Amino acid sequence: MSAQRQSSAEEVSYADQTSKIKGKISQFIDNLRSFRELQLLLAIIFIGALLRIYQLGAESIWLDEAATYFLSSDNLSGIYEATKNDVHPPLYYFVVHFFLLTGKSEILLRFPSMVFGIIAIPLLYMLGTRMFTVKEGLISSFLLSVSLSHIYYSQEARMYSMMVFLTLGSIFFFYSAIEDKRNGFWFLFVVFTVLNIYTHYFGFFIFPIEIFYFLILLFSYENRTLHFRSEILPQVKAFFISAVSIVVLIIPRIQVFFEQAASRVGGEVTWGVDQTYFISSLLSHFTFSPSPSLLYLTFFALGAIAMVLSKRRQAVLLCSWFFLPVIVSYYLSDIMPFHPRYLLFILPAYLLIIARGLTATSSFIFSVNTSPKSNRHLSEKKSQVLTVIFVFVLLLSSLGPLVNYYSSPKKDDWRGVASYMTTITRPGDIIAPLPGYISKPFRFYYDNSTDGTFIIDPGSSQQELDSFVDEQTNTIFFILTGDINAANPNGTVISWLGENADVVNIITNVYILTPKK
């Protein structure tokens, strides 16, 4: 009897030891996997950072960046008051203001955008991993790191990369707060949402989307019957407090928002994307290609289908994040000037859906979920290899636009224009920008007090131009850009210049002319 007990005890002890060994091996494998994932994420961040830092100050600033410089150079109260009459809120200008305290250069001006562009990459990884798996997190963050549209706006002194980062933060902490039921996440959700609205007025899009998603969560549809999910009730209070806090904190900008919206839709639309080409322009802008990428669109469609079939909650959030701003903006583009960059904040949703399409397609091809247990590990390996191939193909499709981006100028060379003007002007000469507001990027580089010249807005009607030329006794130089088509849509300025001025030089897309003698 005692021998049997001893044998049984030895078997139990052996089983415990075996279980501990297996547990340690499993933990070791998990640690290796986590370390490998960390290495991949760091490599992705490094690639993204390199692409955003490289040639950060190479190109001249353009019109909108010059507007950022002059507005951000004011004191904080001046910035706040000025943005009451500006189409953008003040937060981004506040951030740039502190960087400009250390000096004046293209790099300093663009540095905040570059930083926000880089830190958005790991944040998208966190959101993708949270909503799906590590694979979607890595793929989506990699696609963002090499996204030319995101790189472009990470190297521009405007608020768009900051808006992408804050949108990601708002969505991530909102989603995590619901899943984890942690008050700290609700607080961060409020912070990121409010900061986003104070960065760009299109940040208003995200808050209603989150409200819509939360309301959807309150109900479930089972057996053809709509049921109220009582388990969500504890979250209702936290969400209600968060929503009220957001509304209270954005009250100072709500009136300004509606005033700016009214001013934008009150006049003739003279620039921006035509409604007829709205969708194609938006999708092309995401890849900076002449036409939308069929490869991206294919995986986007497959990702949306895969989510509807197996990840419906994620489908509701991501599709709302992507489609609702597009639908609203489509109708707005017919009554107000619109540019695809305003919707850059939906790019992460676009890439997340694509990442889901990549992984779902690979899994479906090898039927991971239906393979016999003995073959499942091999199928998963094959699926991973195919996913990597898909990502590599997407990368190859992006290489051409990336190479072109770094090898050819994308902005008007105002640095070159200013340098040229110093060589051809004499004290007392007149420099007349057309339209007048393009003097901003010119003034960033050109100091007329040194050259003794005068920078004067000549007006845009033929009568104003005739009077302007007749009144001046010194040499006049007109500086003309394509912006004249928006400022003077009836074309009177172009017609007048064609008849009364000669071209002196063309630097990138900037024309320098002088009246005929």
C-alpha cells in the first residue's frame, strides 16, 4: 500500500515538475516573442523617424507655413485673439511659438510637426494591437511610418500631423476606457479630445463618432431582437461625465467655430477640390499618387468585410471614423473650399482596415481556423510569410512616390526668389506680390529694409493695376503665383499682365515680371 502511495506521489511530483518546465518554456517563448515584437516596433519607429527628419529644412517654407510663422511669433494672448478670426484654433500656434523662441529657421518651424508625426507611429501600433492583434498593430504602424502623405505633413509647419496624433490618442483612450473600465483612461480621453478640437476644427468630427459608437454598444442584436446590454451601465456614468467635460472645455471655441464655418460657406468657392473628383482626390492624396492605389483599396475592402464578419464592434468604430467625415466633407466641398489634408486624421483608420485586410486574407488563404491541429502551426507560419509578402508589395508600390518626394521640390522656392530679388533690385524699387498675401513667405526670407525697396499690394482689378503703374516712378517687379487664380477667379490680373508686363524670371512656380516700357 505504501509503495503505491509512494509511486502515486512520485507521479504527481513528476507531473508538477513537467508542468512547471512547460510553463517556464512557454513564458520564455512569450518573452522572446515580446522582445521580437519590441525590436520590430523600434525598427518601424526608426524608419519613420528617419523619413521625417531627412531633409526637414531642405525646402523653402510656403504660404501656409509662413502664416504659421508670423502668427506664432506673436505673444500667447495675441495668438489667441488672432485665431478668433482665423480658420484654425490656437493650440498648434502655441506649440510652435515656444520653438521659435530659440530662433528662426525652417527646421525649428517644422520641428513640432515632425515630432507629432513620429510619436503617432507607436500610438497607432498600440491602438491596432488593442483592437485586433500585434500583427495588425505592427502592419498599420509600418504603413504609417512609410506613408508619404503622413511624411509630407510631418515635414510641414501646419497642424495636420498634430491632429493625427491627438485623434489617435482620443480614440485609443476612449476604446481602452470602455474595455478596461479605468477612470484614468476616461480622463486621458477628455484631454486628447479637447486638445484635438483646439488644434483643428475638423477635430469636432471625432467626438460625435465616439458618442455614436458608445450608443451602439448599449444594445445588442440577437435572435432578431434588440437587447439592452445592462453590463455597459457602469460605463454610462463615466462616459456622460467625460462628454460633459469635453463640451464645457470647448465652449470658448464653439461660437468661433460656427462663425468661421459661416464665413467659409458664405462666398464663392474659388479653390479646393471639386466635388466631382472629391473621393478620387482624397484617396490619391493618401498615397500622393496621380490616382487611388487599387492595391490599397483592395485590402481596404477585404479588411472591412473581414471586420463585419468577425469584429463587428471594431468595424463600427473604424468605419465610422473613416466614412462619416468623408460623407460630410463630400457635401461640404460643394459649398466651401476644401483640401484633402483636412481629412488626414482618418488616415490611421484607413491603414488599420488595410492591415486587417492583409492578415484576414492571409489567414483565409491557408484556412488557419479550419486546419487539422497537427498542421495548424505550419499554416500559421505560411500565413505570416504571406502577410509579410503583402506588406512588402505595398512598400514597393510606395517607393516610387517616396523617391520622387525627396528628389524633386514640392514647394515654391521662396528662398531662391528672395535671393534673386536682392540681385536685381535697387533702393526705391517696388515689389508687388500678386495676390498681396503671398508676401508672407517672401518676407520670411527677404528683408526690404536692407535693400531699400518697398513691398506694396497693387490690387487685383485692371483699373487698380493701371493706376499703380502710373503712380510709380521707380522700377516695379511683380511677383506672381498660382494663388492668383483663387484670389482673382475672373482672370483680370492674368489678362492685364499678359498685355502690360514681361517675364523676368521663373523660379519653381513663382513668376517675376516687370511692366513693359
